[in-house]
Amino acid sequence: MLFSSYTFLFQFLPATVLAFAAARRHSPRAGIMVLAGASLFFYGAWRPIYLLLLVASIAVNFGLGLRMEDPLRRRTIGAFGVALNLGVLCYFKYTNFIFDSLNTLSGVPLPFFNIILPLGISFFTFQQIAYLVDVMRGAKVERDIVSYTLFVSFFPHLIAGPLVHHAEMIPQFKRGRTGRSAVLAARGLAIFAAGLFKKVVIADNLAQFVSPVFAHLDAGGGVTTPWAWLATLAYSLQIYFDFSGYSDMAIGLALLFGIRLPVNFRSPYQAISIIEFWRRWHITLSRFLRDYLYIPLGGNRLGEQRRYINLLVTMLLGGLWHGAGWNFLVWGGLHGIYLSINHLWRGWRGGDAHAAKALVSKGSASKELASKGLASKGLSWAITFFAVVVAWVFFRARTADGAWQMLGGLFGFEAGSSAYASSGILRLMDLPILVGEERLLLIGGCAVALALAVALCLPNVPRLFGYREYRRAPEQAALLRWRPNAAWALVSALALAISLFGMWQRLEFLYFQF
């Protein structure tokens, strides 16, 4: 059951909202119990058998947390719990990948395990690992099984994030609903409508220029340079609008129940460095990798060389978190290299800037000399965006040959006949009308340009609607001035209507590998 499905919008969601409202009239805890039950039903609607896995995971980790109240056993039990969670995750997510890789490298035929990946397992496993690690560090043990269950399984964030933290969720479940619930619900509906529009109207229409091209390459075909750039740029924008759209929908849905989720995207394609990109892209995953992997490895406290090793290890494992495949490892490794280069550049530029300021203070140089050699914001943005786009090639391609063929196409090294490459792509196009290649490229180029303009020029959706995260700093209070009015209601209703009309087409779900 996906957010962008008629079953969810017209059956599950209305029933859950009404049941929650009725239960909250009785008591806040009754409302939380309804949400926990609805969330488990939501997960079980996909594959009921894997609901047992989710319930078992919740029960085991909750029980381990209770046993960790004993200070003498806390670290031992915590380490066992982390290892157990990682073991379960590795079995379901990486067994096929490990055996396939061993088979390819050794040439020895190994048994094939057709293990179906449970939806959202990376999200609910990492959230519970963070809980166990925090208890090991002295955090309070959660003794309320209902609140803990809802923290793990709350349906808005369960299958596609954001990756929530127990300290920002469980306290919300235990407080009464605020008196401004009508404003929160209106804001939630507006944010949800915007997120649904981003996913259905923008991302899924861009996918028409992505999937056929990469499928053609993964099958051994070639690609011309125009198609390579169109498909790669379209995918870069598709995954952004799809992923951030799901995060926006999650935020909007949670607000319907008076719950605030963390913002997961802050216009990442506006970043002018890779460091800034990762502060804007999948923010909750970046937070997890920083707090539970990079810093425990030593962070930047053990010298420059160790810092870059830690960055590379963190991003390689971050790549594997996204999916079980060498392509995800390459993608993570590229971003690890990007971050290391960015930190090296900042260190060099910082020393250069300090020297220039010293010259200026002595009267030996002008302001032009002090700024000489520093890249402009425009150039910095172009380099950052180009690096991110190139890395997406490996993330999207299903085979190494497909990725290298795409890179060759991007840089003008076209393999095979251009006519054959184009005809192979056109045969895979699933479009309502048949048009020529040049017109398709023009339509795709216009769609990409429009989507890029939206990504670069507009604020992220939660900020647009004055959304405030739980426990945000007081200086962010100015963002709360948004109020529901007729104009916003009309815009939201129009976005929702267009999205509902567009949901008849085949929609892509990008998060099965998570």
C-alpha cells in the first residue's frame, strides 16, 4: 500500500483518521494505540508474513532495552542487540548479493537464495540500532511498549523515511495534542498535496525518460550523447522529487495526527559543495551515519589521514545501506572521495584566504588580490551538481556495463550505431502517443529544465508552509506565520486533483532495495 494509491487515500487514510479522532476523545493513549494498530496493518497489507518479522524485531529490541537497565550488563546486551539487528539485516538484504558476488569472482556455482527483501527493513533496523546504542550511552530506557511500537512502525515514515530518532518521537506520543490541531491538520494536508504532486506529476513523468534508456543499456545496448544526458539529468531530478515527495507526504500525514517528523531534504541541488549537499540530502541518514558510524570511528579527531579513511568507510557503508550491489558501493565510494576532496579544498582555501587577509591588513594587496583564486558560487554549484549527477549513473544502472556505457555516452564515446541505439530506446518508450526522436528529446529537455528550475528556485515544501520540526530552535518561529486561507486551499486542491488524475498511470516505487 503506497501513499500514491487510491486504496491508501480513499480507504486506509480516512478510516485511520476517523478512528484516531474517536479514540483521542476517550484518551491520548487510546489514540496512540489506534495509530500503532493501523501502522502494523499498513505494513502487513504488503506481505502479511513479514509483519511477523517487524513485530518480532520490535519485541526483541524492546526486551533488550529493558534488560539494559542493569548497568553491569548494559554494554554486553547492547552489543549483542546491535549485532543481532545487523545480522538480520544482512541475511535479508545482502545474502543474494554476497553469494552472487562469490559466484562471479570464484566461478564456483553456489546455491541461489531467492530472499525477498522486507519493505523498509533498513529504516526500522537502523532506528532500533540507534535506540540500543543510546541506551548503552546512558539514555533512558523506554518502558512503554505501545509508544515504542509506534516509534518503530509509525506508517508515515515506515517504508521510505525519514529515519526518525526515538528522542524526537516517543515524547510526542506521550503528550496531549496541542490546541492548534486544526492549523496543524491544514498545514499537513497542504504539505501532503505538494509532496504527492512532486512524486506523481513530476517524478513519475520524468521516469518515462529514464527507465527505457537504462533498461536498454543494462541489456547491452548503446546510447547517444543527447539521450545519455537527458536520461541522467532526468533521473537526478526524478529521485530527488520522488524521495523528497515521499518525505513531504510523510510530514503531512504525521501532522494530521499532531506528530512532527524531521525534515529530510532542504533543496540539496542548491548546494555549492558536496559537504553542503549532504547537509541537505537525506538529512536523517546523514545524521545517523555521523552519530553512529563516523564519530565512533574517530571522526576528524585522529588526524587528517584517518579523517579521510573514516569518511570513505562511512560513505561506502552508506552506499550499501541504499542497496545490495556493487553499483551502490561505487556510488558511496564516489561520494566518500568527493567529501575528502572537498575537505582538502576547504583546508587549502582556508589557508589561502588567511594569507590574503594578512596581505590586505598590511596594505600589500587589494581586495581583488584577497579574493583571487576563490571559485565563484556559480562555478562551485556547477562542479557540485556535475559530480552528483555523474555518481547517480552508478546508483541507477543495474549492471556495470550499463553504467560504463552511460558514462561513455555522456562524454561522447558512443558505442555502436547511433541509429540502432536510438531505435532500441524508442521501442521501450511507454508513451501515450508516438512521436519522433527529436520531438521526444525536446519534450524531455523541457521537462528536465522545468523540474531543475523548480528544484533550484523554490524553497523546500516544509519551509514553504511554515513547518517547524519538533524541538527546533526559537529563532525558527518566524516560519510559523503560514495560515490556511482560500488561496492555499485552492492551490492544494488543484495539486491534489492533478495528482489523483495522474495516478492511473504505472507509478514507480524506488525504495524496494531499502
